[in-house]
Amino acid sequence: MGQAGDTQRLQGASMSDKPTVGVLGTGIMGAAMARNLCRAGLEVRAWNRTREKAEPLAADGARVTDTPAEAVEGADVVLTMLYDGNTVLDVMREAAPALRQGAAWAQSTTAGTELITDLAAFAREHGLLFYDAPVLGTKEPAEAGKLTVLAAGPEEGRAAVGPVFDAVGAKTLWTGEDGGAGSASRLKLVANSWVLAVTAATGETLALAKGLGVDPAHFFELIGGGPLDMGYLRAKSRVLLDGELTPPSFAVTTAEKDARLIVAAGRGSGVRLDVAEATAERLARAAAQGHAHEDMAAAYFASFDGED
């Protein structure tokens, strides 16, 4: 069938507001997104390399599959939420024999900028409509269906991906019509550079308070209600001070990966990012100290030579 026929079939399939969605990757974010897709009444097939992580989704109505190909067979929309861009390509190659010509692919993994061209080329090769669609938010907004979807992709497939984005997010910000241009992924890196900088600064501030014998409560009283106060600072501080680092909202290892993607993107654009580079190193030290799978607020521990 030609491209026009494929597009027509996609549009016909997506005229229903309940497209079939194949979800590849059910970690912290992917599982929450899949659960909200089920709650929205969409037919969901879910796959994860470690099947046990996907199994709980069966209680929400998802069909858990053994292979990526089973998850995407006949799907109107394929949603990828995996560790990084290389993992996405590997898994999509496994799924390739079952991908339907004309299906929409919402690529939500934070993959940086270097692999966007390869991802878009894969989509073209397999007749998929490619949507660069990373999300902004962590575990709690993901579970509540309150993520912000940053999306770029063609108009003709938006009727299919719209219900998916609406189910997982409170807002969709469209950044362009060419997913392969990576405009959504670039915006995601800019946003994450701010998130990681605040997280790293929060850890250092609390570490300095500890080292100087300052009660953190006095610091928060000092800045309370003023221009230096912010909700994210208080949220990450609470996670750390209350010892609620597990389960993570956003894990140290994933945050380090994103920090390195940010540094690479900056370098490729002629921009030196000293704070992002230092943040990546802090996160790596925290991981080496045994905090790899804790919340990224655990970067705090990188301020000390040993466990503190």
C-alpha cells in the first residue's frame, strides 16, 4: 500500500478515540503511563525486558507480552519509554517484523539529540509516523497523568497520538511538525538542565549546612516566601531530609545519563556547560557510593568522602 493509503488507514483507525497502543518499556515512567492509558479506556499491550516489572499492569487491563513484536502487532500507536536512544533502537529492531505501516510512533525516551536522526530514519524505513515526544515530570505526575508532553510530528497522525498524550499528560506542547528535527528533545534537554542544576545545588546547600552545623530549618525560614524560595528545592530537600530516597522519583543513574546527554548536546552546539558536567560527575560519585537506584536527590552524598 502506498504512503497515501497508509496515512488514510491510520486516520481511519484513529478516528476512534480509543487507539490500540503498544507500550515498550515499563519502568518507573513507562508503567505509570501504561496504567493511565488503560484507565482512559485504550487497549494496551505492554512489554518490558524484565517481564516482572510489566506484570502488575495486567490488573489494570493491559495485555503483558513476551516480546516487543507481540506488543506492537497491529497497534495504532507505539510508545517507547526506555533507558536511552540506543536501547530504543535495539528494541524497535526486535519489534520491526510486527510494526504496521502507517502506525504512529511516540518516542518518549529522553534520547538526547545525537540519535534523533537515526530514530527518524528507522521510522521512515518502516513506514511509521514519527513523533519526538519526551515528557517532563517524574514519578508522581506520571502516576497522576499530569506529565507535560513535549511533541513534534506530522499533523496527519495527531488524531491517533492525541488520546495517548491526553491520557498520560495534563498538557501537550507542540514544538514542530518534523519529529526528526528533534525540537521537542532539544527543549527537554533545556528543561532537564534546569532540573538537574537545581537538584545538584540543593544537595550542595544541604551538605554545606551539615558541614557548618547549620540547621536546615533556619535556611528554609530565611528564604521562605521570598524570591530565593521554590517548590522544587523544598520537594527535593524533603525527600533527602526525610530519608525517602526509595522508591526513586527519578533515579541517580538516569539523571547522570541525562546530564551527560545535556553536556554532549551543548558541546555539539559550541556551548560549554560546566554546571551540567559537574552535576554528571556528582551523580556518578553518588552512584559509586551505592546510591545508583535511589532518587537523584542522593547526589547530596557526593559532597562527602564516605557514607554520611
